[in-house]
Amino acid sequence: MTLNVLEMKTIRVFIGCLGLWLFLDIAAHLGAEIFWFQEVGYLEVFLQRLLTQGSLWLFIVSLSAIYLLGNLTLAQRLKYPPFPNSMPIQEIKISRKLTTFLSPQYPTNNQSPQWHNYTNKIKLRWLLPLILGLIFLMCLVLAQYGEIALSYWPGKVNQSSLSVPLLLRVDIILQLGKQIIYQPLYLGLFGGLSMAILIYSKFFLKAIAIIFSLSLGWILSQYWSKILLSFHPISFDHSEPLFGKDISFYIFHLPIWELLGFWLIGLSLYGFISVILTYLLSADSFREAIFPGFSSPQMRHLFGLSGCLMLVVSLNYWLSRYQLLYSVRGVSYGASYTDVKAQLPADTILYILSVAIALYLLWLTVFWQQKSSHHRWAIYTLGMYITFILIGNFILPMAVQSFIVEPNELQKEQPYIMRNIDLTRQAFNLDVIDSQIFNPTGKLTEADIKANELTIKNIRLWDQEPLLKTNRQLQQIRPYYQFPDADIDRYLIKNNGTQEKQQVLIAARELNYPDVPLPAQTWVNQNMIYTHGYGFTMSPVNTVAAAGLPEYFVKDISQNGSVLNTSNANIRASIPIGQPRIYYGEISNTHVMTGTKVKELDYPSGSDNVYNTYDGLGGIHINSLWKRWLFSIYLKDWKMVFTRDFLPETKVLLRRNINQRIQTIAPFLK
């Protein structure tokens, strides 16, 4: 069935609006990121990353679209035309060159195919479940890849913890199947997709192919850091005992092979399913309540796609052998007895079988014979292969684990536990430690104490947790201030003309906006007034004040104009307090605008507040309307466009969480 003019216009408007939204979102993201990296002095790093991502995206999208659209175009030429009595003869033309090459016996343009000559016809009672089953399988593929693509949308990717997505294994298929069946949203999408493909298969299969290609490019482009890493490998000079591979293979090369397998399995699955659906829905099969059976050119096409799919499956079985080193099946992490003695041989055999079947199918495709017993044997071989999969992936490992390993677990797993221990020691360089027995004499003298006076003075008595609890009671001052952490540091403290190193605990007084009273949580307060924390506390680690409280070198927020209170003149001369405004910290998770008409809350002073305007070097100027639009789209903050509180010197401060800043600049750091 074809789309009428109104339906085509509606779809085009929808696609145009969706494309415009995506373009604006991505353009705003890129623009804001360029400004931010320029601000922090790492624009060249970002441009290198952008070039890598863009090249990878273009490469993946191009190859995916060529493969999918090429096969769908070929399927459109090879499919049955509509039933001869239902449409004029000129609407069922087929490419003469292509069909003559694929099958000289195929009907010519002015002949109607004699469908009654085809065997293996499929009646509606089998055709409908088959089509719905294929659409359901397509939904599983689209659901997994779609969820991954959405989770990687701009700003949501943490490169330090980014792992290669899992392939469509049986457990993942079952989980996705439950989501589609039990969640109304997924069930509605399945129903809508089924109706769309049944009615307008040509348009929607191609549209999904384009969107799927774009999604594949988007997903794989997020792994730019792993791609760059693979181009600069170094040898670890240590090999794992199972395959004898250098450890660098698992760090630099295996993730790239896994990404390749992830891409190709999705690509080949969707291509195979969409082509079968194209053929099954041809010849008005629904209206005629029968599908005439696959023609010789169609079978040849499907055999070729099956061969490509089996090659990808063989690649994933080859990779699964190395992935056994990450197995959690045994009592310790890594390859266990069952993995080595059962799963590894099974994966190896399935890999060899997959390659053999793939080559056999491709051989049949290249040297095609319209009538050959090989066709039926190929189908039988695929059925036997599925049986081998069930045995090798489920029955055999389960039997070995239940009947051999678990009754003799210590004996069977001991060699693999020792491997785990040895490799862990090797990884942390513990195997080169020279162990020596230390026998303390117990004869500490006064001379020893005098000779190590500085060490004695820096013996730590205070831990971070009790200090933080005390700070929250005595130094928090307002509910919206917080001490998220305390760090140990050393400062040179002046004392009677000399300087001594003093170990101290230092804690920053940050502003935690969610703790601002709810009635005060307005847009202006969040973005322009409650912009920063103020001050810090500093305590020596080895002394205690009255009532068992910490002694403070620096504390409070002063009321006399000296910023923070210090314990004495030596501390004031030794500790660089300066302007202790904290715009960037560990809990500063909001963006703020500074240099506006609205004064910022600086610090509380008695029952009143002191206000200030940011005069630091950080931030990005938003002194033009297009920049305000850009950052409003990027931050999803539309009030930035309409506020009248901005000035020419107004800046926006982004990524104020220091951990987020560091990981954005150097995503390989954890």
C-alpha cells in the first residue's frame, strides 16, 4: 500500500520538526562545549576529540546506510509485484538487468509471475504469526540499540566508566521481551510499529534503516577515547595464562573488536529481518491470505544475508573466548573450571561451525543454482547449528558446573583461584616486594623523642569524620552551607622567626543549593544569588581544645571585616586566606550567572547578609542574544532568554563540580 499526498506531507513535517530539534540540540551542545573548553584552555583537546567522533560517526553511518538501504532497494526490485488483477501492469515493472543476472528464468516486465508454480506457499494462519514474530525480533534489536543511544545523548556519557554494550544474548533478549510485553510504552511501540510495517512496509522499513544507521553512528562515536587509545598501545610485558596474550590486548584491542561485533550484529540482524519482511509482505499476501513462497532470486538474496550474519556470529563467538577472562561463573573472578573445560571448547567449536556455515551459504549465493538440493541442506544445517548452540551455551556448561565442579569445588577451582591471586599481585606490583621480619626492640628513649620532635608533633589524633561532625554543628552557620569533605594537608607555620611544617585538616564551607529553604528556591535565587560558598576551617591534627573539641587555626565567618577568624597572628601570616569565595567545589552542581543586575549572597553577617559581585576570571560571557539562546538550549533553561537582569559583563559558570570538570577534560581519569 502506498502513502497518499496528505499522509506524505504530514510525515515530512514531522520528520522536519524532529530533524530541526535534533540539529538545534546538537549545535547548541557543540557550541557550548567549544566555549567551555576554550575558557579552561583545552580547546585543542576538544577539537581532536570532535574530529575523532565526527569521522567515526560519518564512517559508521555511511557504511550502515549503504548496507541497509542497498539491501532494501534490492529487495524492492526482487519482491513480488502486487496481485496482477489489482494494479495496472505499468506499476509492477522490475529491473530487467538485475533480475536477469540473478535469475534468467524470472518473469520479464510484460509477464505476470505464475505464482501457482511456486512451492512452499505460506497461508495466512502461518504468515501472520511469522511476520509478527519478525517484527517482535526487530523491536528487540531496536529497543536495545535505542536505549543505548538515548543513554548516550549529549552530556550523559561518563568516559571513565564507559564499557562496551552487551550483545543480544539470550538473557538480554528475554529481558527486552518482558519489557515490551509488560510495559505499556514498549507494547504500544510494538503495536504501532507492527501496524506501520504491515500497511506501509516500504516507507517505514527504509525510514527505520536510516534512523538505525544514525543511531549506530552515534553509539560508536561515543567510544572515541577507546579508538584513540587503540592507536597508541604499549606492551605490558605480562601474559595471561589461558591464551598467552599480552595484557595490553585486553586493554587496547579487545574493546575495539567488541565494538565491531556490537555494530555488525545489529546491522546484519536488522538487514536480514527487514528484507524477509519486504518479501513476505509483497504480492498482496495479506489481502490474498497467502504468500506464494520465496522465488529463486529472493532465496539467493536471503542466503547471502544469512552468510553475512553467520560471519558476524562467528566473530562474536571468537571474541567470547577471550571474554571468559571476565567470567563471574566461578568462585573467583575470571575463567573458572567450567569456563576453561566446557565453555571454551564449546565456543571454539561454535566459532568453527559458524565460519563453515557462513562460507557454505556465501558459496551457494555466488554459485547459485535455481534448483539444487544444497538449498534444503543449508536450512537443515542451520537447524542443527541452533541445536549445537543450545548444547554448547547452556546444557554442557550447566551440567559440568552442577555434576563435576560443585561436588568437588575446592579441588577443581583451586588452580584458577591461584591464577587470580597471582595475577592480582602482579597487577599491583606486589610480587616484587621484598618481605622482611621487623622485630621492634621496645626501647624508646628521651633522646629518640627529641631527635624526632617534628614527627612526634605531626602524629595524627583527629580523623576526618569526627571533625566533619563537629564542623556541621559549630561551623555550618546556615542550613544551606555544608562541609562535604575534609582533607589532610601540610603548611609552613611561622613560629618565633622560624617555620615548621604542620599537618592540618582543612574543610571547605560550600553552598548546597538543595538545602536552601523551599520557598526561597526561585530561578533568580538559584542562578544569580546563591552562587557560592564561603570560607573554610583548618585544624591541627595533633591538638585538642577544651571539652575535647578540635582546635581551629581558621574558623567562623568574621564580623569585623577580616574575612575569617584566625587563632593568632602567626596563622594570619602563614595561611593565604585571600578571598575565600567557593564557586567551584565538590557539591557545586548547578550553573550560575554572575555579573548581573542582581547582587550575589556573599556571606551571612548576624541577622543580615553581605552581598558581592563576582570578579574572578572564570565563566563564559553571554553578552549577545544568540549566546543566550545557545546556552538556554544547552542548559534547557529558557528563562535565560527572557530575563532582563543580564548585563554586557554577565558570565555563565558551568561544570562547577571539580570532579566533573576534571573528568570532562581528561575522561580517562577515574
